[in-house]
Amino acid sequence: AAKNDHRGVALATGEADDVAGRQRLTTLEELRVGLDRGELTLHYQPQMHLASGTVTGVEALVRWEHPRRGLVFPDVFLPLAEHAGLMGRLTLQVLDIALAQCRDWRAAGLHLVVAVNLSASNLQDTTLPGHVADALSRYDVPPAALHLEVTEEILMRDAARATAVLAELRAMGVRLAVDDYGTGYSSLAYLHALPVDDLKLDRAFVTHCDSDPRSAAIVKSTVELAHNLGMRMIAEGVESEAALDRLREWGCDLVQGYHLSRPQSADRFTAWLDERYPRRGAEAEIALH
Ligand code: C2E
Ligand code: MG
Ligand code: MG
Ligand code: MG
């Protein structure tokens, strides 16, 4: 079978695979350079506390401002970074940007919690907690203002070491969430033993929870499970007012999703917040500790 590469040249499939391989290599080399040049940036998506209706925090989501390709999304470069052993550096850069932003918001009276995602290799890195502590003190951000998210799938890889790293972070006062909850394979016994504070239910169960009875059942019982384990439940992928209403009714603690806002640059997020909550300070009081 013949395929066209991006220059419109017909190629046999084997050659096309070579092209894909070369493309990945090019991306990887560009990513190394991009990391050196500080081409990573963060977009922020609000998290709303449902009972009070206030925005208490944001999730920081990495983007790569590629000089020619424009904004590149994490699905494209995170797997490459992880594979090439660049994830340690990448995460430290993300933490730096997120905590600098958090400090600036705090200086402006906006006490927002910032959630940062960790990768599989981060959790195998016993130097991570020390780096996080350094960054927190460098930016003078209290540990409680930083949340770290780890996917359920990642947690299962090398559970013993991951648990030790997480326990150390949590002992510092950083809050931990299981991300994409419900898409991995963690047993309830395992969940019980994990040093985590929040369950972040995957959007696969959340988005249609107002119309799909099976999703509704899963959301309701996860809220109950989280609360019975002393955790908070965060719903991601909230795309409608109807879903938001059900989640409030079922006692979900925090929500995040396109219905509130898409992830956006710090400036645009701050403008969005100003428009939505003209009276600043209210959310500062309710900022979660
Ligand atoms: P995640 O941590 O589960 O983040 C949520 C993803 O869902 C984000 O995609 C967000 O833009 C998207 N999303 C938010 N609300 C909605 C909604 O209502 N509907 C739908 N359909 N999607 C929604 P994004 O930004 O492309 O990030 C994808 C994944 O990449 C993240 O999933 C996370 O696993 C990873 N990631 C992003 N930034 C970082 C980072 O700095 N470090 C690491 N290790 N991973 C990151
Ligand atoms: Mg996340
Ligand atoms: Mg998620
Ligand atoms: Mg995800």
C-alpha cells in the first residue's frame, strides 16, 4: 500500500513507518532544545468547590510553544519525553512555572491552589520530594497550595517505590489526588493503603452522568467511597449545567470541565476569574487547606 508523507511523496508502508520514526526523532531533538530554551508553558483550568460555588484552584496543563508548529499538546510530546528520560527535567520546569504563577496570584490576593500532574518516572525518582520542597521554598508557596495528581494506572507500576515517594510528599503537606480514577486497575484494598487525599473520577463517567444511568450510579458510589475513605471527590470532564446540577446533588466536592472553562493561559484565566467573580477575596477565604 502506498501512503503520502507530508511532502506529498508516495511511499511504501515500510518507508512510511521510517518517516514516522524519523518524525518522532526530530520531535525529540526539538523537545530537548525546547526544554533548554524554555518553550514549555502552562494553561490553567479552574476547579470549582461545588458547595460554595467558588473557584478554589486550577489544574496546570503543560503545552509546548513550538517555534514553527505552534501550540503542541501533551499527548504528542509527553510519551516521547517519558521514553527518552526527559520527564524529570520537564516536571521540574512545570513545577517552576506553576509555583511562580501561584506566588504571583497570592501576591495579588488570589489564594488559588495549583494542581500539577506527575508522570510514571517521577514516582520512581526518590529525589523528587526534595526538589518539590526546594521549589516551594524558592517561591515561598505553602505546601498546602500545591496539589499533585497521579494517574491510577501509574500508581500500579511500582507500587512500593511510588508509595514511598508519595508518602514523603504528603508528609511535607502537599495534597495528592488519584487522577483518571476508574480507568486503571486499582483494587479497593490498594486504594485503602494509598497515601492520597482526593479521588479524581475520570471524565468517561462524569460527562454524561446526567443522562446515562450507569454513569450516574458510578459517580454516586464514588462520591460515597471517597467520603467514606476520608477523601474528597473531584469530577473532571463536566461539560454541561445538567451534569453540574447532578454532581452538586450527589455531594461531589470539586468540579472541573469545559462547562466552567477550557484550560487557558494565565492571563486569560485571570481575566475570566475577574469577570466571573468581581469581588476578589471571597475565594481567598475559602481556599482549601
Ligand atoms: P489530565 O490530567 O486528566 O487532564 C485533563 C485533560 O482533560 C486535559 O487535557 C484537559 O484539557 C481535558 N479536559 C478538561 N476538561 C474537559 C472536558 O470537560 N471535556 C473533555 N473532553 N476534556 C477535558 P490535556 O491538557 O490535553 O492533557 C492531557 C493529559 O496530559 C492530562 O490528563 C495529563 O495526564 C497529561 N498532562 C498534562 N500536563 C501535564 C504535566 O505537566 N505533566 C504530566 N506528567 N502530565 C501532564
Ligand atoms: Mg490531571
Ligand atoms: Mg484526569
Ligand atoms: Mg487524563
